[in-house]
Amino acid sequence: MLGERRLAHLVLNPAAGGGRASARRAEISTYLEGRGIEVLWHVTEGPGDAGRIVSGLPDESLVVAVGGDGTVHEVAAACVGTERVMGVLPVGSGNDYVKALGVGTKLRRALEVVAGGRVRGVDAGEVNGVRFNNGLGIGFDAEVAEGVAEAPGYLGGFGGYLWSVGRLLWGMKCHEGRLRLGGGEEHEVETILVAAALGTTYGARFRLAPESRLDDGAFDVVWSEELSRMEVLRLIPAVLRGAHIGRPKIHFARTAEVEVSLEKPTPAHVDGEMLPPTRDFRVRVLPGALRVLAP
């Protein structure tokens, strides 16, 4: 239970959900104040604001991300390794992380969890010094995530992801390099993507790591061999169902550390936020480093 944490710092991204997030502000305040929780709003003005705001709060604050996965990413990164507790109110377009938490995407349910949930320790990740909470994608997955920002807003999170996939299919690139798992196992790869997942979904509905858990101290690592456009198209329904693991040309491992070394600088993202292209990725789990409110 929330116990004595009766002040909630709400970090709002007004641009989330196509600008609809601000319209839920009064509803959120009314509900939480009705449950005896004092609300202090912090409104972001651009990328990086949420992280800076949270970093300036007292170490034992309750901080609630009010936005989409980008807002959650910044808030979570500033809470990792501290005594701050993070809650999530999903008012964005994708809302992947709340699914892994077991909260779901309904605002009313998420408000109930913020007001009366339990504090749970979950894993975070770190790649080349950058913290993340849901997952890392290298290659095609990152190119898709980058393209979502250019998708028409009316498509929503899932529609925007499909739009980006379709646009990129004709220019898919295969990346050559080496993948080293935590136990020393090495794979020479020719791949279109490598993903290290803490959560279960990407792009709103793609169940890339359907069996992943937030508190097992490990990533679910998924990578492909070289795939044709038709093979990717045939895989999409399987990924939506979480039925792609074990399919031909799709590989899986569970490990706390991953090293990916590629021949050329390659796009990558964490939680949908782009990283500078690079050749070498050093990825590790931070076990139990993030305190969250969960059902």
C-alpha cells in the first residue's frame, strides 16, 4: 500500500496522446484528492524536462508519469537507484510499460493503483550508460521507432507503428557483427534486429518478448537472421500473438548481460527514444533498481 506517501508529484507531458493528455488533468486531480492524496503538478516543456524535474525531487518522493512511454522512460531513468517510487498514468499512444506492470491501459485502473497499489522492486536496464525500463532495440526495430514520430497522429500508437513498418520494408538493411551473451556464448550474426527486453510489448501491441518478466534479473534477448520482406510480413501476425519465438530465423536467449558489436554504426532506441547510432553496445540488467507502484 501507499502508506504515508500522501503527496504525489505528477509529471505531465501535455503533448502525449496527440495533445489529449492535458484534458485529463482535472479528472486525475479530482480522483486522487478524493482519495486523500495531495497533488503537485509538474508540466514538461520538451525532451529531457521530465528527467530534470524528477532528479530535483526529494529521494523518497512518489513520482507519477502522466504521459506515454517517452515520459515513463525519463521518469524511470531518474528514479533508478533511488528511493523514489514511480507510478504511471497512461495517457499516451503506446503505453507499453503499464502492460508489463500489470496495470493495463485504462486510466481509471491506473489511478486506483497510484492511490492504493503496492511498492514493487523491478529491474531496469543500462546500455552504454543510458538507463531504460522497457527495452532496447537495435536495427530495424529502432528505425521503426524513429519513423513512428512521422506517422499521421490519427493512426494512434499501434497504427503509427504499422505505418512505419510498411514504409521501411523496402529499405531494410542487414547488420553484420557479433553477439555475446552473459555466459560467454558468442554468435556471429547477420541480422535485421536485436532486442533486449524487460517488458513484454513494443509498439503498443507487438508481443516481442511475451514471457519476459520485470523482476527476474534478466533480459529476454531476441534476434533475427537475415529476413526478406515477405518473411517479415509473415512474421508480423506471429509477433502480435507472441508466437514468433522458435520460428525459423528467430533466436532467443535469457541473460543479464549482452554485448553487440556491429560492423557499421547502427540506429538503436531505448523505450522508443532514439540513441546515437554506434557500432558497440554494452547492455546490462540493474536488478531491482526501480521501485514502482503495481497492483
